Amino acid sequence: MENRKDEFIALLRREVKPALGCTEPIAVALAVSKAVEIILDNCPCPDAPQWRLRADFRIDVAVSGNILKNGMGVGIPGTGMVGLPVAAALGAVCGDASRNLEVLAGLSAAAVARARALVDAGAVRISVADTEHLLYVKATVAVDGLAAASAEVDPHAYAIIEDDHDRIVETSFADRILMSSESGAAASERVSGEDDGLTVRDIYDFALSAPYEDIAFILEDRTLNLALAYEGLDKDYGMKVGKAIRENQQEIFGDDYMSFAMGMTAAASDARMAGSVLPAMSNSGSGNQGITVSIPVIAYAMKYGIADEPLARALILSNLVAIHIKHYLGKLSALCGCVVASTGSACGVVYLRGGTYEQVCAAIQNMAGSITGMVCDGAKVGCAMKVASGVSCAVQSAVLALRGTCIPPTDGIIDVDVEKTIRNIGAIGSAGMKTADRMIMDIMLCK
């Protein structure tokens, strides 16, 4: 396992990172911001920050259907507004592409007002791209009143994001390609069943054996995602699902670990989906998945006084299991991400309760046989209810696994081999639910 330590840590660093705002509109803001920065790199502008606040941008963003679905109803941090147009406008007005998924950090009132004005003036156009990529953004930006180095050049640029929310694969200025990544085109949609080189056994062994000093960084999960949970409990975000659970713990939900975990996780989702300016520690490109994969595990540690080292190992296990399952689904699918993330957290809870590798596998099997099939109908405030349901199922699955109870392979999509079960989940979510995904988008667009 020692020879794979660096591989696991690199994977965690790549897939577990801070993200400010729902990552689909943030990907749009990032692509637009990059296009604007390309224009500024090629056009003299001594007062760029102030110029961006008054520039007459024309922004044309083509996105995959899943980006559109997940960007229609979600709050944009610090704006009180929802949707992709305002995210695109903010990317032009003040976005910092070097910050990746935190591209909109530090919004000012002036930037929000200018972005709103651009949207109201019809300067932002969002369309559905003709692409096979489930995660795709092409942001084209033109601007009036700015001279390029050559008077014959019309200052316009584009940036393309594919497959990962912060993965810019092509840029252009004035119809001249500046950068094009062949690996981006080659990494189109993952095929369900393709092996990612990981197994639950590998993940479990790494979580237990890795030197603590090498994995302690994962405790940043606790710092960021707990802050979001407390923000959701303190203020009236979204549907206030987490707050409702916590405020009704005596007479309805009970003052036990499950209710505590459900309330804290849902509260963080409430805040994130309704536009909190606090970042989440994401997993596999999703803040809600990062919240759901970590807070139930953190809540257990808080409830029962678990020390930092075992908590870190549980978070390594939960995050890597979610990443492993997500590999077979792709970044975006019709399957709700909380199914994957809560499966990871179930494994983390099993570990913290002294469970074995076999019991971790049983928890995965139990989750696969219960909430697989929950659909994703876009990012929105209602996601907090799905998150709460996922946490409840995760705790049930973990408790059953610890009692030696595992859904048998005669049931549905469950296989004797947990890796085959995981591939079955991937096949359902990536290939089997494509028609459902299109129908969901048709329903949403026709409302």
C-alpha cells in the first residue's frame, strides 16, 4: 500500500477541494472570467478592475444539458439571485480565474449591481450546446470600446471547460486558438464499467494504514463544512430543512445521533443552495456531495468525542469510497449525487464504530439496495431534503451492517462482489437513466 500512498493523496487533492457556490454556475463564471482575462491580456487596459465594472460585455455561453439543469434554480453566493446568467455576468465583471472553483470570492456590492444590470440589459445569452460531454461550458465574450493591440482585431475570446468543473481545455482570442488540450477531447464521458484501478479493499487498507501526518489535511472538511452547517442553522436559508430538524428534535425527530447528523448536513445544504458566501469542501466536483460525505461522519465524532486521527481516517474512507463510486457515473448524471456521497458517509460511520472491512462492504450493499434510483432534478434549495434522506439511509445501512445484516445478492442490483455492485450503480446512473435525464430537463425547461 505504501507504493500507492502518493496516488491516493493526489486523487484526494484533486477531487476534494474548496468550492464557493454550486459548481455548475461556478463553472460558467470560471469560463467567462477566463475569456475576459484573455481579452485583457491582449488589449491594453491600465485600469482593468474598474474597467470591468463598467465595460459593455456581450456574453454568449453554451452549456451541456446537465449544466443547465443544475444551474437553473440554485442561488449564486452573495447576490440574492439564481441562475446561470448572473453567474456568467459576475464572471465577466469581477471573476478571478486563478481561484478556480472560488472564482467569485470577495464579491462587492458594485459587482453584483453591475452583473444584474448586464443581465437585465440582455447582454448574457445562455444556450444548450450540441455536445456529447455531460459537463461542458463554452463561454464567448466580446466587448465594446476596448482597442486591441492591432486595430484590425475585434476583441473577443472564448474558454471551454470539459469533464471537470475547473478543467479549461481550450482558449481562443480573435479566432486564434491559444491553447487546446488533446487530453480534454480524449477524456469524454467515462464508460460505465471502466476500471479506475481502485477497490474498496484498497481504500479501506489505505485509510487504516496511511501515516496520520500525510492525511491530516482531510480535517479541512470539518472546518469548511461545519461552518456551512452552523450558517444554515443560524440564518433562514432556503427551506430551512436543517433548522426544522434541529428545532423539532425533542417531540418529533429525537435528540439522537441520526437526527443530529441529518439536521447538520441538511443545514449546510440549505445554506449552500440558497447562496451562502461560505465555501464548501467539495467531493468529485460537488459541494453538496462534499457536505453529505463528510458531515454525518463529523457529527458522529462530535456526538461521541472521537479524536482527530480516527476522524481523519474515517473521512479518508468516506471521501475515497464516494470518489470510487462516482468514477462509474461521471461528474454529472440523472442519479442524485447524495446516493453516492451518503454511501461514503455510511462507510465512515461503520469505521468509527469499530467496523471491519466486511462490514464496510455490507454498508455499501445496503445503500445500493435502498436509495439507488433517486433522481437529480437540478441543484436547488430542495436538495437539502434529499440530503437529509440520504443521511438517514446511511445511518440505517451502517447500523445494519454492524449487526451483520447485508442485503443478499439475490436482491435486485446487488452482487456478491461489492465492486460489481458499484459498477451496477454506475451503469444505471450513466447509461440506464439517460432517457430519464432528458425527460427531467424537458419538464424543467417547459415549466
